[in-house]
Amino acid sequence: MIKASNGSLIGARIAKDGQWRFPTLDSVPHRFKTAVLLFEDEYFYTHPGFNPISIVKAMHHNLTKNNRRGGSTITQQVIRLSRGQQSRTYLEKVKELIMATRLEWRYSKDDILNLYATHTPYGGNVVGLETASWRYFGLSAAELSWGQAATLAVLPNAPSLIFPGKNENVLLKKRNRLLKKLRDKGHIDQTTYELALMEPLPQKPLALPNNAPHLTERIRKEHPGKAVTTTLDVTLQRHCNQVASHHYHRLKNNEIHNLAILVLDVETRNVLAYVGNSPSGSEDSNFVDVIGKNRSTGSILKPLLFASLLDAGTILPNALVKDIPTVINGYNPKNFNKKYAGAVPASRALSRSLNVPAVRLLREYGLQKFYNGLKEMKISSLEKPANHYGLPLILGGAESSLWEMTQTYANLASTLNHFTANSSTYRSQEFQSPNYEANKHLDFGESQFEANHLNAGAIYHTFKAMREVNRPEGEENWQFFEDSQPLAWKTGTSFGFKDAWAIGVTPRFAIGVWVGNADGEGRPGLTGITAAAPVLFDVLNHLPYSGWFQEPLDDFTSLAVCTKSGLLASVYCEKSSAVLVPKNGAKSKPCPYHKVISLDATASFQVNASCYPLAEIQQKNWFILPSEIAYYYQEANPDYLSPPPYQLGCSAEERNIMTFLYPKKNEDIILPKDLGDQPYEVVFKLAHQQGNSTVFWYLDDAFIGRTKDIHELVFPISSGDYMLTAVDEAGHTISRQVGIQKASRAY
């Protein structure tokens, strides 16, 4: 059996012999103790294990009456129970008497009474007082009324009376006689007696509580045969069960049948709620405890990479990071919406869960270094080497469990809390696995000034970014998830729409949600934002208000940061501001995008000393992005101004005026096989830094067309190797070797 933190029954499992039997009681409740002693053995505390007077009376009764009467004491009944209910002969009685006296020498009276209450049968397969209390009245033995206690006191004397419709009047008379005796002896008053007489008898056995079936089963395996008082908050557990039931019925219409919820106390890492699966039918694999099963992580690891980058000083929180078409050794990550922003602040890339920036940042930070960091955070599910996962690790290429992922974010929140509340120190064993045992307390180690892995400043800025609504571009109903209680949260969706995640943390609580099908079947629409996030916020709405994390000021440094790029301000940045960032942020690179350009007197053209009077040249700082970034950036940022074109006759300085967007370098174009030798239309695309430019296209020195403003050219081409060349009207030229191949099979 398992209990909640307040002692209420959470669940139980039947014993191997088919009996409902709870572990030994700590003590026998007062009402039952008074009732059973008055009914079974009034002189229990004075006899040596047997009562000679009761034995003589029983022998006289049995010799003179047709029915039999027992004279056994409670101690003798305990002996009989321990011997497996031997036949009731006079020889057996003598053995019981001898063994009863020995038992009295070895155990106290209270211990013997406890053994009786724990092991006596109560009809059917119900054994023990605590079991009977729950099976017949739906409450613990300590909560029994006088009428209920009297019923259970007389029941072991004739356990067959409990079955509905059979001898109920006999049981009622037995109980009422005992109640009258309790009144006459002064144990209860007249009013209590009359009220107890009005109490109904139990009918068929009640189902035992089953509020956390998967945790109950987990404890049965990890602590067989033991009663465990857990850390569960029974009220929260019931609410999470209701949430799971509600969303199961919402999701099953899309053939999504399983979900799991885990709530942890950040400070203690105690499990407060544990819903291992949705309350569905057995055909939906609801018996599988998903909380401990490894599933594809989707985007859940992205905040950990963001925090690692901040901690190392590789990026600043709002530094622009590239979001452009990317191919790395044949790997071509794409954003959820299949669009690119050119460049986005790192914090926004995290809050919008953009895939391309995450992959590029992982490559910059180092795959092995990030993998080692995950190991330091006690994510044990990464059983294979880093190279096995590769860069897709950050997009769900690895697997982990809801148990591990929720614990990781709880550990980070606790790290930050401890730093701000305890003189800017960390704990040596902060990263711990969750605990569900009430009598067990985790050892977080000694205080120290060095963080084990991530510093408080990096964690704070990560949570700050996660507080922004993370949603796919174009998601219409994101405002539904706004809530008065601040929350740092992240969703995740695995490849093939097989796993939907949502994990959130406050200073007090960590909530983890997984939604999907236990058999791994993917479903359209099974995303973190649509399937898991609503569950997360339904749970959050039932939790006490936690406020927001305190700023770890001692782990911050103030840096001048360029307003437009979010990078360290260079001397050319037009506008900057002082920003509190993690201390290692001082190691990051200064902004490379602000440059000084030379303009004519009207500021309409770029010029230089070779083509324009030096005295009339004016210098101006300009925010200039590389052409392959600017091509996408200006679409999302209409206020972005490309630098003016060069005046006719002035040569451009050596820089990247044009960039091929397609085809990529060292990337072949594959033609469908079923076209044979017929030409196939291919789109050539490039980005030009200057607007209103005209570009002339050549294939192996043969002119094939021109483009203006938007540089996309469609041209029919056959398989082979070509040299693609683009020349703008100012004479700037770029070339790229292009390979056109037939597919090895038809697509």
C-alpha cells in the first residue's frame, strides 16, 4: 500500500496469495481497540495469554448446548492465525495455550493486539483491520466511527456475515449488542450510542483508492511488500488525474491515446503528482508507465544549449544568430514553418523554437562539449557516444524520459534559487533524481562558490527567454497560454509527430507533460504547442502562486551591448545600452555588422577617394548584414536599410556583395529519373546587398537571363557539370560549380 504525504491511501496491490493484506499497523486505533477488547477479550491486559475462567465457561457451554462457544483469548487467536487455522481439537487448544504464554513473554500486549488487528480475516479475501476499513467503509482505521469500529470488532467472529443479503440481521444484532455494552460500560454516551445504531452496515466490498496506479505499481516493484508513505499531494494528484482524463477525451478524437504528467517540488525534488498514463482502455496501452520511458526529446534540450552558450560566453542573450538555409555534411535542418528570418536574437530563436539556429549554435559550441554537459546534468539516457547522435541531438535525435527531463529543469531552478538565497553559492550535489518517499531526504552536498555546470546568470537568462511564449510561427491561439502566474516553459515535438512535450518551471514547481501514443504511432497535429501545452497550463492553474525568479546580480556583469545586433558594442555601433549579462559574456565577440561607409554629399551613393573629392566625402556608421542573411532578414524586418549603391565609376571595396542561395556550395541538384534526357527547370537564386540591382546570369559563359530586385532565375537544364556565373551592373562577379545529376531511383 502507498499513502500520500498526509497519510491518506493512494493505492494498493493485492498480495501474491490473492489476499488483500496491508502491512503491520503502527498502532491500533482507540475506538477499535476498545470495541474489540470488550467483545473478544475483556481481560486481555491482565491474563498471561489464556483466561482459565473463559476456558471453563466454554467447556461447560459446549457440553450442555448444541452450538459451540470458544474461550480463546486474543493472544490464542494470534497463535491460531500463525499456525494456519489448524483443526479446533482439544489437543490443538493445548498447543495454542502453551504457545500463547510464550508469545506473552516475548511481546508486549500492544504488540500482540497489533498482530491480531493486522492479520485477522474479515471475510472473503480481506485480511487485517486497515484493509477491512478501506474495503468496507472507504476510510482508514483511524477514522472509524463507533458504529464502524463495533462492526469490524464483531466481524472476525463470523466473517461470513459480511456478504450482502446473508444474515445481515445477525451481524446487526451482534454489532448493536456490542454498542449497548460500550454504552453500559461508559465508553460512549447515550447520544453517541443512538447515532451509532443508525449507521448502516457495509454492503459489498468497496474498490480501494487508486489515485496513482502507475506510481503504486512502481513502488510495488521497487519496495515489494512494504507500506510506503509518499510525497504526493493527494489534492494535486486528484486534480492532475482529472486534467489527464479531460485531455484524453479531447485528444482521442485524433487517435492520440496516451499522456503523462509529473509535478516536482523544486526545493526538495519531491514528487507531488504522478500520472503515468491517461485513464483509457487497456487497448490503448494505459498500463504503460510513460514517465519512465525514453522518448525522442524533440526541442526540449534547446534551453540547455542556450544556457550552455551563455555560460561559456559564446553568445549574449539577445545576440543575432543566423537563421538561413543550412547544409552541414549533407544534414539540412529546417524550421517548423519552413521559413527563414536571416538573423534573430538568440533568446527569440529559443522562445520560437527555431531549428536552424539551434543546429548552427550546437556546431559552434561543440557537439561533444554539449554532450558532456548533459551527462554532468545527470541525463543518463544518453547511452551512446556523441557522434552517434550528431547535430540532430538538439532536435530530438536523442531519447530521454519525462522523469529525467522534468528533474533537469527542477535542478536548474533549484540552482538559481539557492544562489540568490544563500550568499551567491552553489551546492556540490544539486543535480538529483526526484524522490517519492516521505521519510527520505536528498543530500544536496556542501556549499561552494563554483557551479557544477551552469552558472546562475546563464540559467536566469534562459528562464527569461523561456517565459516568452514559445510557439511555431503562425500559431493563431498562442494568447490562450498567457497566464497570470509567470512560467518558464518549453514545448517539443519529435520527428514524425510521435511525441509532444511541454515542461515548465516556477521558483517552486516543475511540471512535465508528455502526450503521444505508447506504441510510437505518429499523428498529424501531435505537437507540443497543441497537444501538451494545454495540459501543462491546466496543471499550473491549480498550483499556488510562485512569483518569478530573483535576479542573480552577483553573477552578472554590465556590458555595453549594441541595440540592433545584441552583440558587444563596437566603436561603430550607433546605439548601445548597458545590459546585465552572465560574467563570461565579456568574452563574446564585438558586433561585426556595424561598419563605416563613405558617402557622397547627398548620401545617395557610396564613394571612395579614387572617384570622388576627398573633402566632400562624409563618413557614416551603417548596419550591414552579409547578403545571404540580409536577403531573408529584410523580409521580416522592413525597416532594414541596405547600404546605398556605389556611384558609377567607383569600385566596391572587397566584400561579399552577392551570395548564391541556391544551389549551395558542393551541393548537387538531383533530377527525377523518369524525365530521361529531357531538360528540367531549375531555380537559381542569389542575394544582393543593394536594392534595385540588376544581375546578368551565365552558364558556361552563355548568357541565360537577367533579374532585377528579386534574383531568382528559372532555367531548363539537363544533367552534367556547369559553371554558373552572376554579374551585376557594377561589374561584381561570383561563380559556382554546379553539378546536375539524375536520381538513382524515381521519386
